[in-house]
Amino acid sequence: MAQHLSPSPNHPPAYTSGAPLTRVRSPEAPLQNPLGAQAVTTQVPSGAQLFALYLPAEAAEEDGGQEQEQEQARKPPRPLLVLLHGYPQNHKMWYSFARHFRDWDVLIPDLPGYGHSKKEPSADGSSRAHSKREMAKDMVHLIHSLHPPCAEGGKVIVYGHDRGARLAYRMALDFPDLVLGLGVLDIVPTAHAWDSMSLANHHHAATRRSYHWLFLAAPHPVPETLIEGRPTAYMQMTMASWMGKAEKEREGGGITQRWVADSIQPYCGPGGMRAIRGACEDYRAGATHDLQADLALLEHTNSLRHLAAGAPRPPAPFRIPILALSSLHLHRSMDVAGIWRGLGAEGLVTHVNIGDEGTGHFLVNEQEEQVVSVTREWLARWWP
């Protein structure tokens, strides 16, 4: 079992190797990203090289007078907002969204094995290196390296879509001294998702919808070889199948959108096999290590279903504010709101359905305005 790291609030996490944190030349120069962010690649102790954009908060305009400035100074510093992408995307999915949060310190990494980030597969073939527990350690090292306040007890809000949301809640569970808030976009926990893939669930309806969970988790090099044969076609079909009808029919929308091209480029250009392999290792870990690590969450949900009337509710696994956003399609097939409210402490979980029947899985890109509005309202409630 992977070593469980629980850093104190005043110290960086204990490293799993003696390798120092080093920075190498970034593959994307700062001026090439539209946010004007600092683009850095950091080598963490696992050996992974993690690419990230770091955006310190912009100073507010000084028009409120001395009294308002003093009031602002008395407020505790805001946490770092960490935006985590999903499959098959990368940090670029957040370009437009992040513009609306320039009053926050923001970190936008590529997940290990995705985009510009590099992480070698486990030498023993176990895919453990790409488990969310190991990725979480990588992310915490990255956060302490790039955001100095976190090395002095500062906190973070992890906000993730798809695979990034799975990493986000694992970070919240394994690093409770660091993670102060959690945003999960269009997912239920991994064990819940696997549990839904059964004959009892409308004759494996969920399994058919989530075929990629099984395909990408197949033994190496089966999926890698098949995807590499027609990477652009595979990636475009994948994006289109998860995209909402409204986005597909929008003038200039569908797979011609810039955010779609940004998502699939790492798999289709030079070095595409590295990105394909990284994603497959992620899904192999999801079918093994992540599933095992998340069984406790599924057991908690099941225990609530069988709770006798009047019996005390067992302690919730998450005791921090949670924002759960979902498409209507996921909400209709899974009790997204009920699952997250059951896993979170009473009064700390907010669930919102995003968009309508025409909205697909890519909530941030398809319904940016609503996602921004809901997120800012949630942040203002807990961290004004």
C-alpha cells in the first residue's frame, strides 16, 4: 500500500525520495499563454516533471479609502485555487475560466502524464505511479514549490473536472491539513462509478456508457496501439460523444472549437504516444488502486442507506465545503447530489445542475458563464 502522507499545516509533506525539487525549462514560454501566467515545469521527488501555470492574484483597485484597506488587511489570506483538468484535456481547458478569478492566487497544472507533464509508468507494471494517491503527493510537492504561503501553513481549494476531480477529492482525503475546500465537476467517486457498472443497472447501461473505463484500462499496449493508429479520429470521436447537443449545433462549435483542438493536440502531435500511455496508466490505476482506495467511500454511502430510523449518522469522510456540479445526464443516471451530500458533513455540500438537456460533460467549456457564476457564489460564501 502506498505510504499515506499527512503533512502538518506548518511544514511541507515528507518526501518519498531524496530527490530535490528542481525546475527545468518550460516547454511553453510565459508569453505564449493568453493568461500571461508564469509557466514552470517542476521536477518532484517521484521523478515526475509537472508543468503548471501560476497566477498570483491581481491587486484590487485602491478606491475604497484607508478604512476599507484596513478591513481587507484584517481578513485571513485566501486559499490557493488549484484547477485540475480531466481526460482527455489539459491545463488549456481553464484558459477562459481562469480570467474570472484574477482576484485569487491560481495554480493550473497538467496532471502527471497529461499535456506537458511527464511521469514514467510504474516499473513493475502495476500502474501505481498513476494512482490518485501518488498523483496527490506529486501535486502537494508542486504546490509547496510554487506557492510559498503553503509551506508556511497556507491552504488550498482543489477544484477539478472529470479525472481532475478524482485527484481533487483524494487530495482532500489524504492531505486534510492542506485542503480547505473541494470542487468536483461531473463525477461521482470512482468506486461508486464502478459499482454502477452491473447487470442490475439496466443490463449494464452504465457499462456501455463508460466503455472507455474498460478500454483504456486494458493491458498495455492494447489501447495505446489502437489509439496511436488513428489518434485524431479517436480523440475527436471521444470529445464529440461527450459533448452536449447545444455545443455541437452552435455555429462555429462542436469539434471545430479551439478548446477541443487544445484538448486533443498532445495525443495527436509529436510525442503523442507518451500522452496516450499516460492517460491509459491513469485509467489502469483507476480500475485497481483508485478503486481499492475508494471502497471506504462506497461503504459509507451504503451504510447510510441501511441506517435505522433515529440512528446516529456515522462521521462523514469529508468535513470541508464541497461544491458538486453535474450535467443533467449524469444526474439522471446517478444520484450525484445524494452521494456527495452523504459523503460530506451536513450543511457543507452544495450541488448544482449545470445547463440543460443540451449540455454535455464538458461543463466548464460548454457552460462557462453559469459555472463561473455558481463557483464565485460558492467561494464568496466560504472565503469572502
